[in-house]
Amino acid sequence: MERFLAYRYFWGKRSGSGFISFIKTMSITGVAIGSAGLLIALSIVHGFKETIQEKVVNFAPHITVSSFSDQPLYRADTLQSYLKDIEGLTYIAPVLRGQVILQHKEQITGVMLKGVPNVLEDPSIAPYISSYRSNTKDTAQSSFSSINNLILGQDIAQSLGVSIGDRIIVYSVSDKSTQDTFGSPELKQFEISHIYNTGIEFFDSQYALADAEIVRKLLSIPFPQAHDLELRIQEPTLNSIGEFDRLLEQKINFPYYSETIENRYGNLFAWVELQENIIPLVIGVMILVAAFNLIGAILMMVLERTQDIGVLRTLGATQQQIQRIFLVEGLWVAILGLIIGMGISLAFIFVQSEFELIRLSEENYYMSVAPVSPHLLDFLVVPLITIALCTLASWIPARIGARFDPLYAIKLGPK
């Protein structure tokens, strides 16, 4: 009986009930907008987090092995041979690094120069670099390392005003040992062969990459020393990288230590986590407000049907049955609003993923398009929370209506 009467009250039309229908429509709209807003926000935040993590994990080394007190790895080749057979390891290479100054005409900037063996074969570089072009005549017969080629980040190239094929001067300022007899810094001319662009300013404005042997000569680092060993693993996630690092710690001892990508770039990951935690909380208030707007809507429905309540109580309906009628009516509002809201969110996700309508400033957001990544769990949790809140909000006016005195309700009802 309760479900039948709730259905008739919700869907049936009654003369003079236009204002109640408007209130009911606004309640459904509030639930729909609130749930759609939360689901869309969750999808964007998840997409934002996954895109940032994917870029960082793809570009930066998953684990870095270094020496305490920033001392070099004196036998990097031996340590590399010792670690290269660990199961799950796909890439390991000694890396040289040092602070340098880049000069092109009147423009000067400081960067971190990294020397990587066979730099173009490094799996972290290839997805982000532009095509190769050189102004030298015999480039076709030359390997990357046979001439002083340099890979610059997009932001560095823009600050210097250079493009592929331009030549720049690199000054080594990393150590006094690199200075010549007259106290002048070691310098070398490089040709820009590639420009990489990850979309993350931290990387694109900090690193210049060159072949390890050229950097070794520029920084006067004797073979086989290196500053770090960079490792990459199969199917990297933050969890799998952490598990591999715990395995690695069992194989290396003092003075060596390992650092995961999450530890090295903790501030960046913490910022992404903050966005994921705060934004849904703020947007979720919309559902809370929409749900508790039902208190006024259901109360208006109760007042409109006071005479019906009196008749039902006279015919023997219990308070619990009357209360359930209005609880079910509130549940109808929640379900209908949810269906509309989920439809809106799914339509938005489809349109954004296919047509990329919402564009972003890559300098500020590390990506040019707002990413969307819907999670099934969100489409289960949000409806459950919404229904629970709407049911709770409907309980107060439903209880008030159930406690009406039958004779008073009939007298109060319309004549």
C-alpha cells in the first residue's frame, strides 16, 4: 500500500498543486546537479592525478641509487653489473650531472646538465622529444654522441630563444676542478638536436641532456665514476616502485642508498593528493544542501495531504505506514535526481574525452586538456550516499505527517 500511494502522490497530478510540483521539480534538479557535479569533479580529479603521475613516472627515473654526502659512485660500472640482474628491472644506467650555464647570444640561464649513456635510447626521453635535425653536413653519418648534441627542455629553449639546430655555449660551474689554469670555467659548444616537452614546468625548465661521455669531459669526471644510477622497472606504479625499492635496499649497503620517485618528488605528489582530497569534499557539499532541501519539499507535500493523512488514519493506517509513504516519496526524488545527474555526468565525460572541449593552460596545470577518468567505485558510492542523505532528510517531515491527529488532519484539510 505504501509504495502504491507514494507512487500516486509523486506522479499523480492534482488541481491546485502547481506550487508543490514546482518544489518537487526543484528538489529533483538540486539532487541531479549535486550528484552530476560531484561525479564530474571526481572524474576530473582522478584524471588529473593519473595524468600527472603518468608524466612523472614516464619521465623521471623510478629509483635513483646514490652515495651519501653527495659523493660520486666511484665504481658505478661494478654497481651497475651487480644490480642489473634483479627481476623486474628493465633499465639501469649511470648518470652524470652538474650545474652549468647556457649562453645563446645575449641570453643566459642556468640548468642541470645530465649525461646519460645512449641518451636517445633512454625510455624516459623518447615520448617527449621532437624530431631530430642538424645543421652539420655529415650528420647522417654521425651518431648522436659523435658531435656535441644537446637536448633542452621546452621552457629552457623558450627562455634562451633557441630552436632545433641552433648552437649554444655551455659553461661548467659545478666544481672548481673544472676550471683551467687561468681560473676560467670549462666551456664547450653544443648544437641543439632535440627539444623535449613533458608539460611539467619542474622538468622542462631544469634539465638539459647530453651523451654521458661528452658530459664526463666537460665536467672532468674520471671514468668509471658517476653521480647516480637510474633504474626503471616493469609496469611501474607508486606501489610497485615502493615494493621494488624494498627489495633493492636488501642488496645495497652503506655508503649507497636508494630513493624512489615518490620520495624525490614528494611535493608534487602531495599537491596532487591534496587536489584529489579537497575538491570532492567542496563539491560534495552541493549534494548535502540538495538533500536537505528535501526537508522543505517533503514537508510541503505533507501539508498538502493532511486530509488524506486523516482519512488513512481513520481507515486504520498506522503511523509507520504513513511515515513510509513519505519516505518512499522522498526516495523517488533521490532516485530520479540521481538518474538525471548520472546521465549528465556520463554525457560530459564522453564529450570531453572525445572532443576535448575544456582546454587548460599547460603552464599552470601541466596539461593542455582537462582529463577525465571515471571510476566505477565513484558511481557506486555517490548514489548510495545521496540516497542515504535524501532518506534521512525525508524522515523528519515524514515523521511529522505520521503524527497528525486524524480528526485534526481531516478538519485542517481543504473543504
